[in-house]
Amino acid sequence: MAMPADEAAVDFYFDFASPYAYFAHGALVALTRRHGLRLRYRPVLLWAILKELGLPPPLEHAAKRRYLLHDMERSAAYFGLPFRLPPGFPSSGLAAARLFHALEAQTPPAWSAGAGAFVEAVFRAGFIEGRDITDAAVLAEAVVAGGLTQQQTAAQPEAGKAALRQANADAVQRGVWGSPFWFHGGEGYFGADRLAQFERSLDLARFDRGAG
């Protein structure tokens, strides 16, 4: 049975500089594939969203920073993922997000198939290899990983500036206040630790449709 159009996709809002988005990504990809859903990537800048909402950066308070830095290591172990923080953490996802949106606009058919590989390559560079994701050479490698040619890596991140601003505005309007944050069927989920709840919701919906 085909799913209603508004329930056929998952909108994934995330900051490329967010370790928790990295932790959630692989499992979210697997979940959406298992349930026949399309994962729509919506890179945003968390600091811009928090500023718009009048909220402080996640690591601003010393006590919260200590907790989160420890929790990142603990979460990586829980998900069984290799993990290291890039130098100068927290880093900036600005260049990666702008480039993503620029490529999405310039090469939509190819990008629909390669976006996930690009996202995974940026996460791998930042949180496994500990590289600088603001480096143009690192991003060019991620574009190639996404299936585009070397010539197509010349797309300028500036071309995605307006699209990124719109993605940030959309996120604020929909109630996003952290990374990762995703929506399915009007329901929002925040954080890698909500993956189990999301999976249960999808399994119950499948059962209700008589497909489970």
C-alpha cells in the first residue's frame, strides 16, 4: 500500500559540525530505506537558528560543555562508531552547507542520488579523520564521493547562500532548535537518542497499515 504523500519522506535538519548528527545519520538512512521513505537532507546552521530563537550555543556553559564532550564519546561507543573531534572544535558547517545547497540547485538529478554520500563524506572527514571541514580540498573530495565529476566541484558555496538562509528560516518556522532534528508525517524528533522512538513509530504505522 502506497504511503500518503506527506508521509513518504523524512526531512532531516542538521548541522555538518554536529557530532550528534553524525551519530544519527547512518541509522536514519537505514531506517528510511527499510520503510521505503525518502530522506530529504536539509543542512542548516545551528548557531543561526539558536540566535534567531534567542537561545545560547550548546557548548557555551562550562558545565554543559563538560557533559556534552563526555557524552559525545559515550554516544559514539553506544552507536559503535569511530569518533574524534576535529581541531578547533566546535567547527563551522557553513561552507559545507552552502556547497550542499549550491550543488542541489545546480545538479538536481545527480544530487538526489549523491547527496547522502556527500553528507557521509563530510561527517567522515570531520568526525573520523579529524579534518577541517571548512577546507575547500576536503569539501571537493566529498563532492566527488557524492558522484559528481571533478569539474563539478568548482561550484561555489556562495551560490548556496540564499538557499541556506531559507533552510534556516524553514527550520525555525517548523520548530527546530537542535541538531539533528527530523520530521515525518508532521511529527518532530530531536537527537540521536530518539532514533529508537522513531523506529517504533514507523513499525507501528506499518503494522496498522497491515504490512507488518
